[in-house]
Amino acid sequence: MMLLSPKSRLFWLYWFPVIVYCAAIFIQSAYPSPEGLSVFQFSDKILHFLGYALLGGLFFRALLKVSPRRGVLRVIVFSVAATTLYGMSDEIHQAFVADRMADGMDVVADFAGGIFGTLGLHTTRLFYGRQ
């Protein structure tokens, strides 16, 4: 007996992690920046890079599963675009939060992280033979 339909299984395994991670980013952005977060110059950019690398990988994983016939290059572009757009929306959100500000360089770090995460997961898949 199958507990989940194929569409439901697709959602829970591939899209639910994307939604939960986006919600976590949104919730974290709704609070003022913690004091002493910047251990060194640009440490916040590294956090953005790493955080959005994960989001890029999650988008790539989900988009590749739902549209494998679209071609990997198109899925990579869509994944990076979705990651960057979410990063831009997060910066707009932060502009309305007390003691936070929008920073265009954060979006650049989000974009770079999205590329890294997407291409990193794609490369890993190629290395382990999952084309």
C-alpha cells in the first residue's frame, strides 16, 4: 500500500525542503542583526554565499526532478535565477525591518552562492554518475 501519491511524494521530498529553507531565511531576516556577528570584514558576505549556495542546490535538485527533459543548462539557469530573486526579495524585506538594511552586495553574494551551490550539485551528480 502506497501512503503518498507520486505528486505528493515529489512535493515532500523535493519542494518542501526548498519552502522550509526559504521560510527559515525569511524568519531570520525579520530580526535585527545580532551584535558581534561580523567576526571579520566581509564575514556576512560569506554567510550569504554559503546560505544561498544551499538554496541554489535545493532549487536545482527540485527543478531537475520536476523537469528533467528541459535540459540541465536551463535548470541551472532557472535555479540560479530563483535563488538570486529570493535573495533580492530578502533584501527588500530587510529594508523594512528595524535595525536591518538592504545591501546590494548581499545580493551579489547570494548570486555567487547560488551559482556555486547549483554547479556544485550538478558536478557532484556528474562525478557520481547521475546524469
